[in-house]
Amino acid sequence: AQSVTQPDIHITVSEGASLELRCNYSYGATPYLFWYVQSPGQGLQLLLKYFSGDTLVQGIKGFEAEFKRSQSSFNLRKPSVHWSDAAEYFCAVGPYNQGGKLIFGQGTELSVKP
Amino acid sequence: ETGVTQSPTHLIKTRGQQVTLRCSSQSGHNTVSWYQQALGQGPQFIFQYYREEENGRGNFPPRFSGLQFPNYSSELNVNALELDDSALYLCASSSSGTSLSYNEQFFGPGTRLTVL
């Protein structure tokens, strides 16, 4: 079955600390992977995506993610968290050429302490 | 260039009623996807419309139906509402549903539906 698992429902980090959000996937075909962020009252914003090539991808707002095929993982990282990063983060997997039809994880809520 | 817009923002219905949610896609986009996001969950794919035709459907019953208009705006209709239909409904538009290249989809802010 195709699925995305985000093991951490809620994470709290101190401002300036590093961050890693975990994502594991199960997908029959070649996975195309995404990380989205959702702030309260907002739609989803794409942080970064991985299709092929270099397994370390850079995104917006200083985020990066690393694809590890052997571990079926696509973890999101940021070296130094800002208070404005507090939001809900979703990992998703989907088909490359069909712009939608994404399978999302249940999300990780990030809180940032001063 | 305007982004994806959805209306209404909030809606309250009672069980058994019908509801129509609307989505205006981003300029130049011909594909709209709809997702249901229950509280505390990730979005779930409902269906996608490409050039006015349904182009894929998730695991949702037939009482969830949709339309796409010539201007590529879209409607999501839900009949015989159930309590579990309470959720945030998101639409997302992109520039193509069948091309070989990836086309980023842009999400609207959603419609919050409450079924009592």
C-alpha cells in the first residue's frame, strides 16, 4: 500500500536550534517526494521536492531534505530554526507527471520556544 | 497574478444536506485537485479535474462529485452530508494534468466545513 508516515506528531525546538522532521514512505513506483508547510488559516506551501539526482535537495526558507532510498526516508532539516517556522509540516509522495494526486503524511506540528 | 481562491471560507451544514464548495484556479492553470483534511490529519486526495474531465479519483464515495468549468474554476459537491465530512477542503491548481513534466500545484486557503 502507498503511504507516508511522519512518526512525530509534535516537536518543540528552541529558536536557533537545529531541526529534523522525519518522513518514511511506502510507494510502488519511483517516489516523487515533497515537503509542504501549513500555517494556521493558510493553504499548503511547497518547501521543496525531490525527483531524481542529488539526494540532498535545497528548498525555500533555508530548509533542506535528504532522500535515502535504502531507508525509504525523506527527512527535512534546518540548521537554525526561527520563531516564524512554527507551523504544521507535511511530507507527501506522488506521481511525477500528474501535478496532484499526492499522498500526505499526517503532519508534524512544530513549536518554537524563545 | 492572483493565486488560488476558495469560497466560502467557512460553512456549517446539518447531516443529510448537500454542499457546494468553489475554487478559482490560478491564472494559466488548467488542472484542479481537491483534498479533504480532517482535523489533525494530512490532506487526502479526493479527485482531480483536467480540462473539464475527471482525471483520477481517491477513495471517496460517489456522493463526492465535482465539476470544472471552461475557465478552469471548479466545484466540489457533497451530497447526503455525514458528520465525518467535517473537514478543511483544499483545492490546488496546476498547469497540466497529463504532461510529462512536473508542474507545481498551488493550494488555496481552504473551506472549513462543519457538519452538525
